[in-house]
Amino acid sequence: MALLEVRDLEVEFAMRGARLKALRGVSFDLDAGDRLGIVGESGAGKSMAAYAILNLISEPGRISAGSIAFDGRVLNTLPAEEMRKVRGDRIAMIFQDPMMTLNPVLTVGAQMVECLKTHRTISDGEARALSVQKLREVAIPSPDARFDSYPHELSGGLRQRVVIAIALLLDPAVIIADEPTTALDVTIQAEIMGLMLDLCETRGVSLILITHDIAVVSETTQRMLVMYAGRVVEQGETRGIIARPSHPYTRGLLQALPQRNKPGAELNQIPGSMPTLAELPPGCAFHPRCAYADDTCSGGVPALRTLGKRLVACHHAERLK
């Protein structure tokens, strides 16, 4: 049994008499110690899947179908009080903007101690010592001093390290990182991703990395999901998908990487844009942007089917092998 099992997950939003599906039949597993990447453009449903796992979807949104099982317990049917014991403790989340995550009027230490006391019976002295230890583990210089700092007194890279330290406070089994380096410059991005990878490997923590950057996923994860318009369109081992994608959308994402082009050449791009939930085209949602599309693509939604060692949702996947 996998540590985390997501099956046929659907999330919908009630909007002016209509029900719009943000996730449609999403399924995947995460084993203990594994690293899973979820990639796709903005609006693909990546973050929505993360929020659903932690039951952070509020009205008018709701989980309308499917199940999320963690360590043998079905999370989407847990009472709110029981879910709070899982969220932040057994499953932690790192958001993309640390300034939106951290409380600007509380010191770093106050926020860390509050997190510890919410889930553990611990003294103030013990909480401070553990918090300083976690700050040291994420390579924050002078952790005792940073414990008493306010978020605005830290650089962007240090703030993100603080957020990672908070996520590690309670030794979670799973960390969900939602675009954790978007707000940072390239050098700091590499440092943060290296830190997260090292921490996951040394502690045996499972990681779900959500990003639009397929290059980052290729360097840090073992398996990956490619999402488009709320559906998984390709799933399998990261190396295999990167080496030979089986879905036109995955191929388009890879061809759009700057390093795939000659210096000075115009960047490749996927024509068009992601459809909105209210304007999903019939059949395969990607077909208006796809060079391989024909009448079959607009006539029916392709099922996610096995192709070799991966799953692909494309009527013409064999043509891309």
C-alpha cells in the first residue's frame, strides 16, 4: 500500500447555476521516501490537487468525487478536528510566496513555537531549542538571532528557508512544495531546491513538487504527472518521460525549454493558451493547440491508458513513440 493514494479525485466549483470541474478523475500514488513532480501551465490544476489533499478547498469549491487515503486513512471524510491533526503535522506544505505564508507582525520564533504547541505538548524552552535546531538544519546563519527576527528583516531566500524549517518542525511524512522557488532569483532557486532534495533524502520524507518548470522536475523527482485543464495527461517515471514524451502537451513543454534551442534562436512555444473551466473544448481539451489533432480528438475525451511503463491520455500517443 502506498503512503498516499489519490483515486479518481474531482473538485468542482458552483458558479452562477453551473458546476465547473477544476479536477477531473485525478489519480496517483506516493510511496514513502518518493519524490513526485506535478507539472503544467497555470490553470492546469496542480495547486488544486495539493489543496484537495490537505482539505484546504473552501466554498464554493468542494471535493465532489474520489478519495484521498493517507497512511490507511481517508482524508476527505475526516472530521475537521482530525484533519487539523494531519495538516502541518504528518503532511506539511510549502507555499510559493513566503511573505504570504509568514505573519509579518510575529517573529520567526513566535510562529515556530505556535506551530509546535498546536501539535505537541512542549515547554517554551524546548520549543525554542527545537526551532533553533531546525533553522540551523536549513543552513540559516546565526539561527538564534534569526529566531527573534521578523520576516521583513530577512531576505527572500532566508524567508523561504524559514518556511522549510517550519514545514520540518514536526517531522512530517510528506511535504507538498507548491512552486517553492518562484519568487527567488536563479542562484537562490538552485540553493533552495538542493536543500529540499538533501533534506528529503536524508530524512526519508516524501515530496510532491508542484511547478511549471519541467526542468526542475527532471532534476529532483523520480516520477511525474503532467496535468492539463484539470486532468492528468501523462504519468510515469521522470527520466522516461523527459527522454521520450508520449503526449503532445508534454512534448510542447519540453520543446519550450530555453536550453532546447540554439543560442539566439526564437523560443519554441505551444500555440494558444489553456482554456478556462467554463470554456473547455469538446473531446480532448488540448486538441485546439495540438499539431496531431483530428476529428477523433474533438469527438471524445481520451482515457488515461497504459503505454509501456507509463499512463497517457492521447488518442495518438503511439505516433509520438
